[in-house]
Amino acid sequence: MRPIFARVIRSNFEPWTKLFRMYGKSRSKTKETALHVPVMAEELVSGLNIKRGDVIIDMTFGAGGHTKFIMENYKHCKVIALDRDVKAFEIAQDLSKKFKGRITPLLGKFSELDKLLSDNGILENSLSATLLDAGCSSMQFDQSERGFSLVRDGPLDMRMDGNRSEDQITAADVVNNLDEEELTDIIYKYGDERNARNISSSIIENRPISTTLELARVVSMAFSQTSDVFRMDSTGRRCHIATKTFMAIRIFVNDEMNEIYHGIKTSEKYLLDRGKMGVITFHSLEDRVVKRMLKQIEISKLFNAKMGVGRRSKTERRLWKREQSLLLPSGEEIERNPRSRSAKLRIATRCRNG
């Protein structure tokens, strides 16, 4: 059978290149779900320094939490609401009816945003703020049929776009078609999983694999038989031992690191001088890409802080000024919304005059 992918994992991240060729099949439609609680909404919106008449892009509209917070607290602002998920787009359309003339829903990925803005008459150097809440939305995790959750059984899908792009790969395509070396690279590099080699071997031995709980069980088999299926994460909380593998496959399926790159590059293009960008990340790989771009360190090259290798030269114009140190959710928010526990917020100001 013809392999579904060429070898695609690179030793260094290459943001301008597609990481994979896209093949796949359509999947079932999503169902209605409850809206989720936005992460660090007050800190994010405060950092954006929103003023009367500002136009903001919410690049990850999701269930609308951040946009709704802006609508209710800043009565004279407008939001361009982007999401790649058709369900999220429908929610944005509904919310735009409540806040007439203040929300413009857009359907697409970060890499499609430049064209979408141009098609809607939005000029470069014209927006006041952008916000980006990286990763998978709570709405997607809560829908078992989307295949993101390892505690709710569903098909191995994990496409953030859902059925919007019929030729996009699914998690099932990745799990059941890549060879052991390719799976190991994905799980190790995108999931920071030290047991990647044993996990990929377990996957190869037990495929075909068609559901999320089946994949979680196969991943668990790669660990010692005496091991608990839960372990402590970097925040000191218990998480399933398949969590990093699921995250790695999801990142690969949705080309998430490249999309973050495009989101920040589009912010550079459309923000006014002194315009603000807020980015919330949930794991170290996302945060590493954001930090490098704000420091203008070439993403595809190794970086040595001590030697200055890869850093912006003194003659190169500065694009971003980081406004403050890293912000983390409060203990009260983590208690109220456990999914916020690993969130990191960075605020930056666009510098058009160096």
C-alpha cells in the first residue's frame, strides 16, 4: 500500500514549509456543547489596553469567551472573530446578532487570515490589538466525536477544522500509517515524551487503532505493567500517561506550530504602531515558538543565548517590545477552571519605528 506520508519530521522547525501532505476522509458532524470559561480573560484584556473605538482580532474565537468578555466590558469596540472550526464560526455568527455591528465572524486558520482580512477590506497597519489562545478549545475536548479526549471514547479524528477540509489527515491516518521512526519523532518532539520509542512500538504492534480509548490503552501498554496510568505533570497535578502522546498527534494533525507562526506574522502586518498582541500558550513548545518570534530569533536555527547565535542583529529593526514578564493564572482561577493551570500569557507591543 502506498505510504500516506513522506518522511516529514525535521531536525529543526521550519515555519514556512508544510510539515505534511494532507490526505483523509470526512467525519461525522459535531453536536451542540456548552460554552467554556475563557482563560485569563481579565489579565489578557487588561494587557491589550483596549480603548474606545478599537478594532481587535480574536484569532481563536472558540466558544466566544474572550470576545464576549470584550463585548460586555468595552461597549464601543469591535472584534473580528476568527476560528478554523465550523462550529465555532456558527457560535460567532450567533453572537454577532446579539452585538449587532460589533462582531465580524471569519472562518479559517491563522495561515488563511491575511487573505480573509484583505477580502473583507481590512487594511494593513490598521488594527489595535490581536489575541491568540493557542491549542485545542475546551469545546472541542468536550465533544467525544471530535476525537481529542482520552477520557471520552470517540473516533481518532483530532481535526480542529472538522469536516471543513476533506483532504486533511486525521489522527487515525497518523497512527495507522506512519512507520515507527516517524511516530517516535512526532511523539518525542511535539509531546516531549521520553518514552516515545516504546509508545510508537506499541502502536505499531497493536494497529489498526480506531478510537481514542483504544489508543490510550495501547499507549499505556508501553509503560511498566506496575505503572499507574496517571503521573504528575509539570504543574504537579495528575494526568493520564497518554496525555503527551495525544497532544503530539493533535499538534501534528493540525500543523499547530506553523499556524502559531502565521498568526504572529499576520499580527505584525496588521497591527498599528504600538498595537498590542496577547498570546496564551499551554505547553513549552508553543511558548518556545512565541518567545523566539518576539525576540526575532530564527525559528529554524539553533539558538545559544550566551553566544548570541540566531539572535536579531543590532542593525535589524525591532518588531516587538515585550511589555511585561510572563503572566500565570491565579490560584483562584485554577481552582475555578482546572484547564487553566498550565496557561502562560505574554503581552507584546508592535514596534513599527524600530
